[in-house]
Amino acid sequence: MTVVLRLLRLMRPHAGWMALAVLLAAIVGLAQVALMATAGWFITGMALAGAAGATMNYFTPAAVIRGLAIIRTAGRYAERVIGHEATLRFVAGLRPWLFARLEHGAPGNLRGRTDGDLLTRLRADIDRLEHAFLRIVGPLAAALAVAVPSILVMAAYDRRIAALAAVLLAGAGLVLPVVLLRAGAPAAVRLTAGTAALGARLVDEVEGLAELAVYDPDGLHRRATLAASDALVADERVLSDTAALSSAGLLLAGHVLLVAVLLLGLPAVSAGTLAPADLPMLALLGLALFDAVAAVPLAVQALPAVVASAGRVFEIADRPPAAPDPADPDPVPQGTSLRLDGVSFRYPGAAHDTLDGVTLDMPAGRRIAVVGPSGAGKSTLAQLAMRFDVPQAGGLLLGDVPYGRLTGAAVRSRIALVGQRDHLFATTIRDNLLIGDPNADEERLREACRIAQILPFVAALPEGFDTFVGAHGTKLSGGEIRRLLVARALVAGRPILILDEPTEGLDPDTEARLLDALLDAPGIGSLLLLTHRPARLDRMDEIIRLEGGRVISRFDPRTTTGADAGGAHSRPGPTTRPT
């Protein structure tokens, strides 16, 4: 119930459109019922008048029938337009709302979630939420607005017929669908969760196609994917069967009412308590009533899947950020020094600290390299510096202001990061670079690409900066992607630049030119280089060596031996200062 109420609250900004759509649907339903009832009364009345040789005013009933037919047709069109407008407005607001919630706490709140699972929540689950109004709230509200007046009209002629119609309507329209709902609810929940799992498997299948061809020659992963698909088809069949039974029950109840009206009404006509022309009117009114509320069983059947999808959306949206912003933050600091003071960090569920008592002091303009093997904690250090996570011990300061008094946006307005898993979007080179700064002009883009050693490549392309890079940059090589990511960080123009393995996939000559250009560029302030490669370490102001999350040495490469300065994996020599 909490999920349903929250979903209704999200609909509140579009309540006007939705109320208008429900009103139009109710008008259409009432027009349909009135049309059938009036037509039954009119045809019978004309036949009786002809048999008796009497005259009858047929102009007024004929005009009413034509008017009701026009209202039904025009109203149906208007209801579909307004209803879909309300739904599209609702769904269009959901994705930015969810993305904003995810972006605010990312990446810490997304830890443990696969790309396929997130894609399913952003697309399939939100797409299913469009049924919340179109297939559930709207049809139920319109059916109630049609059923109550129709039964009251029946009661004005014969209370027995009205009571029977109410009982059949409640039984076939609510009780039967609810009973079948309990039987099909597990399948609906499995369908929602299984769709996400299948999406994740398909993403893994596509992105890991080359690896699977080598390491899974027997096709075990593909067979598991097909088995998951077959399970979803089976659940779809269960839901289809329950929906068919619900619709059949409502159709049967409508015809039972038709026969019952004739059986109850004929004695009343014989006794003179019911006009002859009113009997077919009541019979067709009841039949039309059940036709007007035919969407109710489908609405009840759609409820579990919609609630399950809403629950999945709310679950990921409500994940707290790993580094929550303070309630009363300080303004963005003017200073650009960065300091880590005895920082320790452990990932949830890990047995050991990833960082253990790390201290790093980087005044404005200083160039520091943090070296060490994979798993030493270099990337975690970058995550903490960007305020994506909060250390369990120690603290960080930006311009002498503790991170605990700054928002994540304030920190990231002063620091740019090129991470190992940064993303290129399926758009042009220009659009990917402008993510760094949407207001950057052509000259800034060219200068950033020149420093990143990618400008000759871009200039040689037929479409230059307007070249489409493909999904995940599939039209580029790994080295070209890394250099574009560095260029994007340079376009951002932050005073502190953190590079996590920026030269991965580059040949030694290109790597040397890139690092030289970065170190020589006058516009780059402080630089924190996280690497396991020895290139150009001799030009850094300080080298810090990490192993197992601990600083085991730090030294100035310009005052040490060549082996110490250049060997990223070498042990500290006698001139180093062990921590």
C-alpha cells in the first residue's frame, strides 16, 4: 500500500490532466450505456406503436441517439488524447526524477548493481509505470463513475434488477479478478524481477561477446539466457490465462444479467408494474454496463506488475548516498590545496581496509604521483578525493575546509577526475567533450585535445569534432578513448586534476608526449597521477608508493637515484623517507 500511495503522490503534478481524462472516460461510458438503453426503448416503443396503430414522436429519441453516438465517438478520441498526454507527462517526469536521485548519490549508491539492472529500472520498469494511470487508476475511476449512476437508474425501475446487477458486477468485476490476482501475483512479481535479470544477461552477452566466444565455447551463458527467457514466457502465459478468465467471467456475468432481467421483468410487464418498452431498455442497459466496465479485470491483473516495478524504482531511488551532503554546507573554498590526513577506508563487506592511514598533502600547483600495483588502493583514493565515499577514519580537506562541511558538488567544482571506467556516450566527439563544460568554444576543445595528444587524430577525421563515436566509444581504440577522456577533463578547467591510469593502452612515445604536455601546460594547476607505469615520474614533485592500502614510501624523485625515481614498482632506496 505504501508503494501505491507514493506512486499516486508522484502523479499529483498531473492530477488535472488525469482528472480530465477520467471525466471524459466516464462521459464516454455513460454515453455508451445511455445509447444502448435509449435504442432498446426506442425500437421497442416504435414496434409497439406500430402494432397498436398509434402515433409516436420518433424525432426526439432519434436525435438523442445520434447525439449520444457523437458524444461517444468524439469523447473516446478526446479521452485517448488527454489520457495519453497525462501518461506521457507523468512518465516523462519519472526518468529525470530517478536519474537525479541516482546521480546525486552516485557512484556509491549504485555499488553492486549491474548495467543491465540499472537499464531495466530506467527503461522497462518506468515504461511499466505508464500503466499505473492508463490501465489501473483511470479505468477503475471511470468504471465507478459509470456503474453507480447506471445501477441507480435500474433501481428507479426495479430494485431487484438493480441489486442483481450490483452483485454480479461486484462478483465478476472485483471478486473474481482479485481471486485470480492472488493466483497470478507470483508470476507477475517473477516477471518483473526476471525482466531485469534477463536484461542484465543480455547486456553481458552483447558486451562480452568476444570473451564468451573464447571462454564459453559450450554456450553455457547463452543457454542460461534462453532458459531465463523461457521462464519469462511461462510467466507471461500464466498472466495471460488469468486475464482471459477475468474477462470471460465479466462477459458471462453480463449475459447472465441479460437473461435475469428478462426473467424478472416479464412478470412485472404482465402485472403492469413495468412498461413493456422499459424491459428491453433495462436489459440492454445492463449489457452495456458490463461492456463499459470491461477494463476493470485487466486493471486488477495489471496491479502486481506495476507495484513490483514501482517498488524496484523506489528501492534504487531511495538508496542513500555514500557521502551525504551536510545540512548547512560551507561555500566553495577559494583555496585549491588538497589534503588527506590519516585516511582509512573499507568497502562494505570487505575483510580488510582498502586504504589504511594514508596521508597526502598537495598544495596548489604541486604534482604528485601515487604508484603501486593493481589493488593497492589508488582508485579508492580518487573516489575519496571526489567525495564519492566517506572514509571510516581520518579526513580530507579542500582549501583547509573539511570535506564534511562541503557538498559533493562543491568538491567536484574544484576537482576533475579521469577514472579507469569513465564513459563515452553514443554521440559525437564534440558532445562528449562539452560534458566537461557546455560553454566551451572550439578553441578550448582544440587546446584540450592538443594537450591530450588526440588533436591530429580528430582533425584527420572527415567530420572532425562532429564524428559519432558509437556506444561506449566502439568506433575508437582504447588509447583514443583514454585521450578523449583526458581532453574532456581538461575542458572542465578544474584547478585540481586527478588522472587514474590515464596512459593505459598507449604506446610509450604517445604516453611520454601526453605526460609532458600535461606537465608543461600552464593552465593545469595541481596534478595527482595514479599509475603503475614509470613514465615521466622523474618530473613529479613527489612520488608516493602504495602497497596494500598503506603508504610504504614517499620521496622527491629529483633528489633520489634514477632507480628510485623511475621504478614504479621498486622498493624505496636509502634516500627515501619511509612512512
